[in-house]
Amino acid sequence: MHALFVFPISDGRRPIGVLELYRRAAGGLADGEYASAKACAAAIAHQLEANWQHHVARLGSVERAIDVAATAGARATEPADPFTRTQIHIAAGMVSIQLGISADDGVDRIRAYSYASGRPVSSVAADTIGRRLALRDQRDVPNV
């Protein structure tokens, strides 16, 4: 990889993730490439919002949708909620913006927080999306 381009994915009010594009050749994007990437980020944002609205409508409220998504992994007898995996990636994008790190590092931070707090990853992601948890507020503990 010789070039990386990152475009925010926003719901119009706040960032909900990022679109990362990689290229083998160094250099910036041409005007048409830049416009295409921005259009892709907008399309992704639109689809994520549509998916979320469908999820909320199906469950009746935002709070119920978050709760169901957060606990889906804990119920072995019920089918997994397909939103759970998506929410982890959305939360990772939010964490990446909060901390100024890559989305992959955002997933790692969510996993680390989940492990340290003894909570499911999906629960930590749901709290991040619901703005009940901001990992930017967590201090790294220095190695002793």
C-alpha cells in the first residue's frame, strides 16, 4: 500500500464510521476519484441509516433495538441478530474517530475494553453507538 484515503461516514449530524480506501500507487486522488469516494461514503451512510431505522421499526424503539443488539450474542437458543456484527464495525468507526486511530485499532480497543470490563463485545459496541460509553474517556493504564 502506498496511499490511504479515509472518508467520514456521517448520518448528517455526527460521524458513524469511516470508509478507508487503499491504493498501491502513491499520490492523491483525481477529482473524479475523490467525487466517487465521497459518493460511496454517502451511499454507505444512507444504507446504514436505513438498516438501523428498519431495525428500530421492527423492535419498536431505539432503546429496545440497542438492548436486543447488545444481548443477541448471549442468547444461545435464539438466532443471532444480524445487526450485531454491523454494530461492532459502526462502533469501531466511532472509536477510531474519537481516538484518531484506524478502524482496525478501534475494533481492538473495543475488544480490549470488553475483556477488561468482563462484558460482551456487542454490549460495549451498543453502548458506544448509544453514546453511553466513549472510549476517549478511558485512560490507558501504563504497563507496570
